[in-house]
Amino acid sequence: MAAIFQGVGAAAALSSSPSNSFDSKKFVSSPCRSFSVRKGASFAVVRSDGRVNLNPKGGRAQQLISNAVATKSDSAAAFSSSKPGHELLLFEALQEGLEEEMERDPRVCVMGEDVGHYGGSYKVTKGLAKKFGDLRVLDTPIAENSFTGMGIGAAMTGLRPVVEGMNMGFLLLAFNQISNNCGMLHYTSGGQFTIPIVIRGPGGVGRQLGAEHSQRLESYFQSIPGIQMVACSTPYNAKGLMKAAIRSENPVIFFEHVLLYNLKERIPDEDYICNLEEAEMVRPGEHVTILTYSRMRYHVMQAAKTLVNKGYDPEVIDIRSLKPFDLYTIGNSVKKTHRVLIVEECMRTGGIGASLIAAITENFNDYLDAPIMCLSSQDVPTPYAGTLEEVTVVQPAQIVTAVEQLCQ
């Protein structure tokens, strides 16, 4: 393995790789609301709704004030088929983002089970081994603790590995490496090491995949200090978040949902990245704030159609950043609607929803006109039987009923 990383490191040495010494300005994420991509003498700022704003002065975005109510921004339609771009499935968007980053930075490498010439169990790494070779796309043995630890060590030496867990449930075997090493080494080394690693893979309740393959590990990893967590939900944010995660100096756990890989969307041709700490306003509204992420975004939007027909105006936010939460966007919405419904696929006990309730209660309790409601999966192992599996997960009809109760 040392020879392998010497080979990758030799390629990395061709580029001007930054020092691994700690720089607080680099380590702390920027509070700007969007990332910028250099374009000539100006900056092209790509927003989460697909719009591109040019800032010829290259000025910094206004600092966020979490305790102030932001003015309502212009609601532009999402990137549609009428605009230039190309259509991709979600797994193809992940693959495109990964490929672009590997082309841009020779320090980026991929490792995991069947990620090489097989192309990954869900084809996210398809074609990468042929293009970049076996040194940068490394097939590993079935030993999650070993290759996750190897990836963390590679990150310590200056590489930027992307580790695929094949299924997020398998990463429980590497929990020690993710917790005691990945999350803590920057601190325990006194800032001498950064760990720019991305740990990604599919998870969530599929269609009759059984209990061990239907786990939602967001709640397992959220308490680990020193890591960030994001969950993609569309091809647009899948690519943008993937590129941002690879460029981050922090370790990022990247959650993908097994049932969203074949979701298709038109995305821009030009380079863009999404903010790792920014939620996405999916639908502006006035009556209730619905916070959700990943697959539940689509259950919520299905319920929203029924709610609109019944005279309700829900505001839907895809939180995307599971750690840390975007309390700027969430807080402004709470101050406007005064009611909150959380819809998640995670488990109810100790889940993302529980952490959201605590954060909202602590920061915005005075703006609430009703108790926060949270719809979560049942605290049971996911059944194999399709009818029972469906009962354990939140359905659109339950969301409609919950909003009606909140708005009484």
C-alpha cells in the first residue's frame, strides 16, 4: 500500500500542493451564501436555484446575521430545460463531479469495494479506473475499517481521497476510524494535520433491501466532533456538493439515497459548486415551515400539492447540510411562518429531527406559535415485506394531516 500512495503522491507532486500546516482562515468555512467560480476578470456566482450572478468587482458577499430576518429574495424558477445545460441522472451527476475534480486536482483519488473497473455498485465511479488508472481508483478488499483508515492516512499525507462505503450500513465497521481518527486528528495533532477526505455511499430505505441495507446512519455520525455531513437530493446539488466536499479541508460524510440515483435533471454546463453549509429553499410559503432532506423532499412536495389545494401555503426547505445546520435560512423561515414541521426518514429517537428541534427551540422559541412537530421513521428494524416497509416510513398523507393540525 505504501507503494500505491507513493505513486499517487508522485502525481500529486506535479501540482503545487498546499502545506498541511494549519491555517485558521482556510479551515473555517466561509459564511458567504454561495461559492464563486473565477471567470475572466469577474466572478460568476452560481446559486442553488441555477442562476448565475456576475460580480465584476469580485466583492465579498454580505456577512450573515443569524438573528435578523432576511428580506424575501426574488423567487426564480429552478434550472429548467429551456436553459442551456445537459440532462443527467443523479448517479451520473455524482460521477461527473468526481471526474471533474480528479481532472482538476491530481491529489484526488478514489478507494473502496468494486469502485475500479466494475464502476461501483451504483456506477458512480464508472469509467474512472480506465481514465485515471488503478493507482488513483483503487479496488480494496472487503474490509471497511482497513480502507477507511487507509484513506484517512492518505488525507494526512496531502492526498484528497474519496472513500465509497458501497452501502452506508457497512461503514459501521469503520466507526472507530471515522470517530477517533477522521473527526479528531486535526484537533489531537494540534492543527498539524488536516483530513480532507470524503466518505460517501448510498443509504436510506430502498425497496425491500432488508434491515441491514436500509439503515439511515445520519443519526449515528452526527454526534462526532470534527466532521461535516451533507445529503444530496437532486442531480444539481449532488454534483455541486460533491465538488465542494472534495475541495473542503474538513472531513465530509456524503449521504446519497439509494432510491434517488435514477432521478433526472438538467444541470448547467459551466463549473459550479454548492455551499456545504447552506440549505435550499425549495418552495417559499407563508403558513408553515417544512424542513426535510434527501428522499423525503419528494414526499413533502407531493404533500404540498394537496396542501395548496386545501388552501395552505407551506414553505419547504431542503436542509441539505445535516451538520452544521443552516440556522440562517431556517431561522428566517421560522420568523415568517411561526410553525415548524420536520419530515425525515431518519429514526425518531436521537435522529436529525431531534437535533433540529433542539436547535430551533434554543434559538427561535419566541417566534413559535405552536409546538414543533416531527415526522420520522418508526424505531424498528426496516421490514423486508413491502407493505410493512412502507408503514415504517413517513408518507405524504401523514404530512398533510400534520400541517392541518399545526395550522388549526
